[in-house]
Amino acid sequence: MSRLTVYADQDPSSTVLDTTDAAQIAATLAKVGVRFERWDAPHDLPKGASNDEILALYKKDIDRLIAQDGYQTVDVVHMVPDHPEKAAFRQKFLDEHRHSEDEVRFFVQGQGLFCLHLQDQVFQVLCTRNDLISVPANTPHWFDMGTQPEFTAIRLFNNPEGWVAHFTGSDIGQRFPYLDAIQPKANQ
């Protein structure tokens, strides 16, 4: 289940908002310039669906975003708990960073935790199946896929080279809960 938790950025114990209501999540994030949408697939994906099948299933929404925002590249990324480099990939995303382009992810299955540092607050967005998040260019954030990651996501890029991070040097991400710590709360 999708969840938004907002904290004061100087106090991880100070919860400003905690909601699982998709409309409230979208409205709250829109106020800080972040797009959050829920997409419906016309039918379930077959087990072991190819990347082309996944992209075809969501073609209408992908084409809409390309037309609206000029994305140039679309791909599908998979992460599984037995991936041999999962710890290195996870560590790479845990430090606060920015991108010179939007970071757009649609979760076909599984989950991930986006943490955005905006307006003296930290917005933790637990994205699950059918969630789209678009983090605007130059927004300080970090991402946690957990110690046992499992997700498939569609990524859209303005930059044909894909994901390029510019790290801020801040340790703020280490002061807030990671995905594994919020998991029991997320499953309630």
C-alpha cells in the first residue's frame, strides 16, 4: 500500500503527516512540485513478461508523459532479492543526491521508498504497484529499495544517457527510517 510520511527535516521523530490515501498523497506532493499518480493496467501481466510486453501494457500513459514532458528514453528495470550486486546498488541510492533531469519511476510490481528533502521537511513516499512518482530535476532526495529488494519499474528519462547523480554530501538520509524499518508500518 502506498504511503506518504512527512517529517520535520531536523527531527525524524516529528511526523507532520502520515497517510495512505492516494488522493491526499498526490495533493500533498503536488504542492511541492512532485507528481504522484496511480495507473491501472488494462489486465494483469503474465508471469515472466518481457520488457516489451510491460511497456506495451502501459503505452497509453507512457505516451502521455512523453508528449507532456518530452522524455526521450524509456526502459524497464528489475531488482530481485538474489541479485548479486543488490547491496552495492542499494548503497549507491541511499545518499542524498540531485539529478539535472526529472527522476520518473512507475512501479509495475514491488516497492521502493523515495525520500525528498524539500521546504525543511522530508517527504517519504512508499511507492508500490501501480504508483508513478516524478521527482523534479534538482530536487534533493534519496531512494531505498530495502535489503531484500524486489521490484520492476518503468523509467523515463530526458537525458538519453539515463541516471546521473550529483551527490550533496549531506548525511540526512542516514537519520531517517529506511524501507526495512517502515515495512511493518506499511503492511498494517
